[in-house]
Amino acid sequence: MKIFKTPALFLLGCVIMAMALSAHIVAAPEEQAESEGMKNRVTAVPSEARRLALETAGAFANDGFRTRDGEWSGTLTKGAPLFLQVTLFAGESYWFVAASPMRGGVVRVTVYDSTGKRMKGEQWKEDASGAAKSGARAAAGVAPERSGTYFVAVELLEQPDGSPADFTLVYAYK
Amino acid sequence: MVTGRHFAILALLIPCALAVQVRGANPGPSAITEQQRGEAVFLDALSIPCPGEVFVALNKACRPNWATLVTPATAPVTTDRSQLALVVGVLAANGYIAVEAQDGQQVRNVGREIMAVAKALGVSQSLMGRGNSLMEFAENNAWEALADELEATENEVKATMVEQKDRNLVVLTSAAAWVMGLKISTGVVQGSDTLQGLEIIRQPDLAKKLASQLGSLPPRIREGALVVAVRQALESAATLLATRGLSPEQERGNLKKINDECSVVVKGILTSSTVASPTPATSLPSPASTNHASSNAVTPVKP
């Protein structure tokens, strides 16, 4: 190879590569723990999806709902729903709002209890003309009777060009 | 009399009505599998409720007298980063109590203390604006905006911890906030004649999850005295809250136990220490020696 004109340079390259590899393989315990904790997390922070989600959740503020200062962002593929674990309180009302900047797509939000059973509640989704104009938005409203762990599913139902779609989910409570 | 024509009309109308209902409701699958539940994402910012959320729920059930729950919280003098992260959680929860009590001065105090701790943690650079907002909202009695700002401030501290490769400290802040939330909420419910609000604070899974997260921290953090104490308090709370079918007296006894344990832990978190020691806990004050836990039971204001 041209870049390794002399044996010394070749050896130096090998040493650097070996060091880089060993540092990658033998990670510190906390880094390993961190990466294990992160494996289930969805990366990417699509700001347009966030803006749309917050805008939609903001509409519930008129009814006294407070939107939490946190979001779940990621990428959806048709036929592969993603799930978020949440902790809800008996007697509270919640709206979970998901939004994606994709034009003409359809997303769906569903809430399940700790046993995996779908909760009764309200469903809202952006109509076709709105979705074509500004992006896909959907929301699920629930009022749990028991405090505990629940699961929020976000699904991509329709995507005109078939490609994965960025999304953000936020929630509001009162 | 029902004729064939009626049947024909019904046969046409029923599918139409069903179609409209399904389109409007658009429900997802009726159930998800255990595997899907196991794969669910657990995010600090959304999966763990903020203390303000618990207090809002309690407000509906038993209208606590928040003014009696406001306690002056001063950040301890310490160089132990784990303790500082725990302090942020306790202070944030204190801030929510002050918001519910509509005590502007206390909110300002809490804001100042959080800034001081953030500075000690080296995460204060991006927080100056938050601090100013807290002061401004408190002066204008903008209570809802204050609650939002408190959560945003706590999250910004956590985000900066992550940026500075201190992700482990985030878990400590969340756990401490929840312990403080348990201390307050168990005190409130315990003080109610009919244990109103008990079902609201019954969140054993969350306490268990937080305890488990603390147990997964690197040894140098998880073996620290305060972290051990927080974990034990959460594990105990998880066990006691998961027990059902008890008499009201037994429930009250369990709430008192959680309240006592959480009170001791909170006191330990807010106590100054000169040694940044990651050694296991042996010297936290016992509930009996603190002699203040039972006074945390609060008589709710009748609606």
C-alpha cells in the first residue's frame, strides 16, 4: 500500500489500529452499562416532528392540560410499532400525541395497561388534507382508573413513499 | 311490523355505522405481547413522572394543605457529586411543593439553591436563563409556568450531566425526586381519615425500577452511603406499596414506615458532609433519632 511506504510507518499504523480496536472492545464497565441501557433507546431528534407534536399538545392546554418537558423521538417503519413505558396516576387524564413531518402519512397512538390490554379512551388523528399539508399527527386520550405502569404504542400505518418516518411523542396531563 | 324492506335497510345501515365508528376510533390491536412490553423504551424524561404530576393527582383526591408542607431547603456543603445530584432531585420536588402552596419566596429560594448546586456540579452554564425565568414567574405568580419551568430546569441539569459524560448522575436525581415525592405524598395520605389518595401513590413498579437502576450503577457510585440508603428506601417502598388487601390500620402503618424511611434519606441528602466518600452507608440517622417523621402526616383541607 502506498501509505505504508516504510516498515516503520506500517508498524505505527498497526499499533494505532490495535489500540483503537482494544479501546472499542474493552469498554469501561459504566460505558458498557450505559450502552446496554441505551440499546433500547431511539436516537435522532427530528425538530420538525417535535414542533408538530408540541403544537398539537398545546391545543390541549386550553382544557387545562400541562405538557411534560420531555419527548420521545425516533424513526418508525411501517408494520413495526414502537413502545414506550410510562407511569400514570389514577384519576388523572392524559393525552399522548405523536407527530411526524412526513406528508400524507398516517400514524397511530394506542395505550395499553400493564397486562398488555388496550385501554379504552379517545382517539384523534389528523385528517388527510391536514396530513398532506403539514404532516401526520395522532393522539390517544386515556383516564386510568389505577395508578401503575402503562405502555404507549406508536405505529406508522401509511407512508406514501414507503420509507421510514421520523416521529416525536409528547404527553400532557391534568 | 318488521318487513323484509326494514331488514334490507338495516343490513345496509349497520356496516356503514360500523365503518364510521372504526374510522373515527381507529383503535390499535386489542393487546400487545409480553415481549413487546419487555422491549418498551424506558426514558427518564417521560417514563418517570415528575413530582408535580403526583402532586396534581393528589390535589384532586384530597386537597393537601400545601402551605404546611413547604420546608426551607438549603443545599448542603459537599463536593460529593453523587450527593449533589441527589440534592437537585430533592430541591426540584421542593419547588413543586412551593408552587402548589403558591409560595413565591420559597420558589425563588429553591431556584437559587438549584443554581448553586448546578454550579457546584459544573453544569450551570446553560441554566442562568432558567434561573432568571424562575425568579420572574415567581414574582408574577405565574404558577403553571413555574411548574413547567421547574421541570425544564431539572431536565436541563440532567441534559448537561449527560453532555458531560455524567449520565449516571441523572438516575440519582430522578430517584431522589421520587423519594421526596414519596415522603410528601405518604405524609399527606397518612393524615387523611380515609386514606384518600392511597391508590394514586400506589406505584410499586416505579420504586422497584428506580431501585434497580441504582443497583446497575458503577460500584463507585452505587456503594456510596446515600445511594445505598436511597435504594433501600425505594426497595422497601416498592414492597410495602405492592401489598394489597390490608386493613386501613395496616395501610397507615405501611405509609408511616415509607414516610419515616424517606424522611431519613432526604435528611441525609440535605446534610452537609466534608468527605466525598463512596463508602457504604452505616451512619444515616435512624427514624427514631430524627424524631420528626411522624410530624410529616398532614391533615388535608376538606374540599
